Amino acid sequence: MNLQTLNLIAYVWLGIAILVHFTMFFITAPFGRHTSEKWGPMINNKIGWVLMEFPSLGIMLYFLLFGTYSFNSFVWILFGLWIFHYTNRTFIYPMRIKATPKKMPLFIVINGIFFNLMNAGLNGYYLSELAPKNDYALNWLNTPQFILGLILFITGLAINWKADTILINLRKPGETGYKIPQGFLFKYISSPNLFGEIIEWSGFALMAWNLPAFTFLAWTFANLVPRAKNHHDWYLNTFSNYPKERKIVFPFIF
Ligand SMILES: NC(=O)c1ccc[n+]([C@@H]2O[C@H](COP(=O)([O-])OP(=O)(O)OC[C@H]3O[C@@H](n4cnc5c(N)ncnc54)[C@H](OP(=O)(O)O)[C@@H]3O)[C@@H](O)[C@H]2O)c1
């Protein structure tokens, strides 16, 4: 595939992200607290997470190890960061979430697999086959774009992990219900884990500075902002004492 074809696919994929973004304010993605049997056959929650996230990890590992130019520049750093994030999301996160009788629709898993095939496919192929090698040469490591991007990536990752940890630990062994999370960024927003994930992929896009990385950031934003709104509305409807001053996902803004 040449660059023109990849760009065309990325622009179409970006257009779909915009449509999905607005649709998701009206149709809540049915997993986690919003899970529903109305969406067809169901699958164990933990297995669902592994199945839907593995393609992203597997594809990026494949392009890192077998791609033509993966080690001809410092582009392997971008692969490494992606693989680090998705090792957690694919294997560690599902092991850590508390086992509840909850299931997720197979429909969500299939959507997740397609989302990950497209995003990892576009990013992996671009980085290992098409990116100009001087974009990720030694001097790239000294650019403000790389340094700021890396700081944002690590900060976002830390926020995402810490917030996920607080949420996971709200349940004592055997508990299945929900509580109001307190402390850390929960003082300001309902979904610091989703905020952290958006910051993380903003950092990645800044570092990588290419169309597939910005397309992935757009998809992350498109998915997670409406999901955070769904979570926030759910908290307000579920807990009469939910702190009214909390924003949805961006502290002091939204
Ligand atoms: N890149 C992307 O596009 C994308 C898309 C989706 C998710 N993600 C990431 O995947 C992770 C999970 O996302 P999510 O929206 O499913 O997160 P979430 O609803 O906040 O749930 C995270 C975990 O904490 C539990 N939990 C949440 N709130 C709780 C509460 N108030 N009381 C007790 N337990 C609670 C959930 O249990 P239940 O499952 O039982 O609700 C789940 O195990 C996040 O880190 C997110 O950033 C990324």
C-alpha cells in the first residue's frame, strides 16, 4: 500500500469517527455499568476485554518485529509505548477488574476488534513501512514535540492507571455494586481514567506527528467523551448525593 492509499483510508476512518462521536451521545455503548442483553449474545466480561484489545497489541508487535524499517530509526520508541499501553489493557487490566457476574455483548467485542484492527493497522503500517526515516532520527529525540509528547503520554498513562486502580478497588471482594469514587482527580471530574487516556494519546500524536496517530487520537476522543458523559449522567441518576460540582471529563471545562 502506498502513502496515498493509506491517507485515503485514514481520512474515511476519521470521518466515521466524527459520525460515531455524535451517535454515541444518543446510543450508550453497552458494556460495564451500561451493559445490556438487548444487544444479542453475551460473553464473559474479562474474556471480552482480552479478545477485543489483543489485535492492537498483536498488530503493533508484528509490525515492530517484522516491519521493513522498524529499527532503521528511533520509530521503535513509538511502537514500544503503544505495546506498553496495550499489554496493560489486554492482559493486566482484565485480570485486575473485580470478577462480577457481568457480561458484555459480543457485538461490543466485534466492534472493539474492528476498532483495534483499523487503528493499529494504520499506525503500525505507516510507522514501519511509509514514515520518512528522518522524521524519527536521532535529532527527533531533542525536539520539543518529542519531549512534550512523551511527558503528556506518561502523565496520561499514570492518570489512567491510578484512576482505574481507585475504581477497581472500590469493591471489596465479593461486592458487585457501585460507590461514589472520591479523591485524586475524582474531586474535579467523573472519569479521570478516560481523561488520562485522552491525554496519553494526545501525547502520542504529538510525538508521532502523522495522520494515523491523529486519527487514533480522534477515535479515542470520539469514543471516550460521550462514554464519560454517559458515566456522569448515570452517577447523577443513581446517587442523589453525587457531587454536583464535578465536571464530566475535562477539569473545570466539561
Ligand atoms: N481508547 C479507547 O477508545 C477506550 C475505549 C473504552 C475504554 N477504554 C479504557 O478502558 C478502561 C475501562 O473503561 P470503562 O469506561 O469501562 O471504565 P469504567 O466504567 O470507569 O470502569 C472501570 C472499572 O472500574 C469499575 N468501576 C467503575 N466505576 C465504579 C464505581 N463507581 N464503583 C465500583 N466500581 C466501579 C468497573 O466495573 P464494571 O465493569 O462492573 O462497571 C470497571 O471494572 C479505561 O481505562 C478506559 O480509558 C479506552
